[in-house]
Amino acid sequence: MNQIEFKGNQDKIIIVVFFTIYFIVGLLIYRDYGVSTDEPVERRHGIVTATYLVNKIDTFLFGSYSPPPLVNLKGRTVVDLVEVRGVPSLENYRDKIYGSIYSLFLYYLEQALGIGPESAGIFYLRHLVNFCLFFVAVIFFYKIARDRWDDWRLGLLAAAFLILSPRIFAESFYNNKDVAFLSVFIIAWYFLILFLREKTLRTAWWAAFFSALAVNVRIVGVILPSLIIPFYSWEIFKRTDRRIKKHFLLLGTYLLVLVFFIIILWPYLWSSPATNFLAAFSSMAHYDPGREHLGLYFGQVVSSQQLPWHYVPVWLLITTPLLYSLLFVVGLGVLIFNIIKAIKNRVYSLELSLDLLTASLFFVPLAAIIIFNSWLYNGWRQMYFMAAPFLLLGVSGFSSLYNYLRKKNKKALGRNILVGGLVVYLVFIAWQIIVDHPYQNVYFNSWAGEVENRFDRDYWGLSYRAALEYIVQHDNRPNITVSVNSAIGAVNLIMLDIPDRRRLNFTTEDKADYILTEFTGQNNCSYKDEIKSFYSGHIKIMGIYPGRQKCL
């Protein structure tokens, strides 16, 4: 795209206003979401790791373990603030293979602020911090696109695509695993590009640190160093100067610092770095067999351990705005054309290498999960990081269409129609996000067809908060019994005021006053005489029914 000439710093003002509005929106709505399925698990992960670290420090300093000496800003110890009875040691913890740096950070921040273990503030804080991390990632995604095309407008378009992806928009507040990894993945990707461009010791260290952070948040982050090695080597061999040895030393520095930070940031690796890392890596393809998840996929109940090869591509396509997918196809086609052209002319630019890296970050993990038949839970959420290269190729597609119209027709009509159509579509997606709030996580596009009884809906269980709030607002009895189809339904009790919490008790459906169901694959029950429904758009995501009846 041709740069628009602005007087003074008007382009900078537009950029600042864009990100300021987005940040303010996040601050206004982060308290609107319920507690999601993974949040209690991630919090427990932080507690286990914190206890392990305190034990290690105490043993090192005093030769034996005593109550943790770590004190927060309020003057109380971690053990005083959070109930840790029954929390296993890290060695005996079933989730010990997972990185814990982000969970640990959130837990210590919670303690530093003196938030009690039964306060809704625990999850409000997590939602706010998760949003802030994603906000920073959006800025880096803007920088990746801006630097690639040397155009701030395409940078803002990339940021808009990422923000206006409805599922990711919602989950940026509460998904402490997948969107947290997407965020760190984008930041690490940016510094790897910087390393490829500048090839300096400083950029090598930054790239190594954030690559290690990505690996810690999710082991699939190993794709970043795995791909940067061949791309960096290719860039070195293309050079005509005699500093090849120096550049390979920089690559070696990157790898050594990467290994150093991976070990330092991951307590599970301390006892046996190589063995434990391989154990964590092997879990990437096949998760704990005891955690089989059943989900709805085209009306069939499928196991997380026996998914069809097309599971992730289909989920991506039906839960991503249609225009992004169409532009992705255009961008991919342009990339293939540029590759053929480069091979024919034997001219390989850094920009082409960066575009190939982008495509590799999308297709390599996609191919891996298909080839190794990896176990996945809940749609494609574990592969959300693929959204970043997917959307960037979409931006490339739009840029190519715009430039094609500019070259073919000097008149601006075609370009104006293209830009106007894009703006209208983005406004439509933004409006849909507003209408569906706070359940944008159940977004499907028109390609999905009929959703109910064909695909999982609110598998995060966020709508349990609204259902519990409805019950306490419309039933004045001091004691109310409720049955929920998922444990997260009971956890959402923490989002209610304390007096209302005390009125609710959870029991089985044959003894309950009310039955709540979120219609997921493993809980896709139907009952008679519905009392209240909750919707995301036109999709029913939660139902309240009279108790003392069985699932039909």
C-alpha cells in the first residue's frame, strides 16, 4: 500500500488512539466474565510450584523445611493467605511436566495484593493480567506487520484482525493457557525476526529469553527455535561477506542462552533437565490418558484421543471470521507465486524468508498434529497460536489485492471499494462481539451451519456465573440446591456475593431444586420444562431446569 502523507505526527496520534481505545475497553469489561474451566487448575499449578520453591529455598538456607518465610506486601505468608492443605509436592503432581512461570507469576501477584483465597478478586486479577499480556502482544503483532511492509496502516490492520477475532477476544481475558501462549508466542516471534534482521548479540539474547518463555508456557513453543535455526542458517549462507563464523557464533549464543533460560524458568527440569524435558516434550503429542475428553463434532461425540485429521482445520475455519480465511488463501497464493519467482530468478530476499517463516509457523504445527494424531481438547484452542501467522498471511493477501488494483487501474474506485468493504466487515465483526458479550467464545461463522447439537458450545462453563446469579435473584429461599453438569459450575459460585453463596448448595440432579447444563459433548443432556435459557447470539449455551429429573 502507498503511504498516506500526514502532516506532523497525525499517524502516531491515530496509532495511540487505536490502542488506547482498545485498552480502555478491556479495563471496562474484564470483570464481566465468569470463571473458566482451566483457571482453578492453573492457579493450583502456581500454588504447587510456589510451595516447591519455598521448600527449596528453605532447605538451602536452613537445611530443612519449615513454614515458608516468604512474606507478601501485607506482611502475611503464602501459607497464611491460601489454603495449601492437600496440595501435592511437585514430584507427585500429575501436571508437573507443564511449565509454570506464568501460573507462578499470577499466584505471587495475588499474594502480593493480599487477595484472600475465597475472593472473586482472584479471578478478576487473573482476567486483568491476562488481558494486559494480550494487549502487549497485540502491539508486537502490529510491529511485526508494520516492519514487514513498512506501513503502519497494515500494522493496524493486523492488530485489528487479532483483536476482532471473537473467540480470541473473549478468551484473552480468562484463557491463562492458550491465549497466554499466543501472546508470548507473538512477542518471541517478533524478537526472532529482529534477530534475523540485525544478527547482534543483543537481539540473540532477547530472542532466546522470549523463546524460552514461550516454551515454558507451552512446550509446543519449541517450534520457534526449531524453525529459526534453518532460517537463520539460510540467511547466513546467502551472505557474500566473510563474517559467516561470527554469525554462527551468534546462533550458538542464541541456543545456549535459550537452554539456560528454559532450565532456569522451569523448576520441573532442575532435578534432571534432559530427561524431564523429553518427558514434557513427549506429552505434547499424547496427553494423560486419564483425561479423555468427549466433544461434539458435526453431531457426533468424539474422543480427544481419536480425532479425525480435519478436526483442527475445520474448527479454525468455522470459528474465524470468513473474510480472514479468504484473505489467507489470497496471501498463501501470493507467497507460492513469490517462491516460484524467486527460484526462477535465483533472488532470495529477507522479506521472502520472513514470509516463509510465517507460513511455516502455521503449517508445520498443523502437519505435526495431523501426522502424530495428537490429542486435543475443546476445538482448536490449544492451537490458537496458529492464528497469528494465519492472520498475518491474511494481511498479506489484502495488501496484494490492494497493490494489484493500484497497478491495474490508476483510478481509486476499485481500491476504495476494497478498503470500504473491509471496513464495513470489521465493523460488523465488532458489532457481533458487542452483541455476544460476554460469550464471544461461542462464536461460529455461517460455514458452521446449525450449531446446536452439532458442536460444543460453552465448554469453558462461563455461563454458569449468569445462571447462578439468575437463581439467587429469582429465588428468595435461604437454602437452594443446585445440580451442575461440570465442576466449573460450582467454582463460579465464587463470583457471587458471599450472602448469596451461602444460600446455594450443590447436589445430584435427582435431589436438586434446579438443574444447570451447558450442553457440551460430554454433558449434552436435555431436560423438561425449561425455566431460563442463556444465549450467545442465536446459540443457546446454558439452560436452567426444574430439579429432580433425569437427563433425557
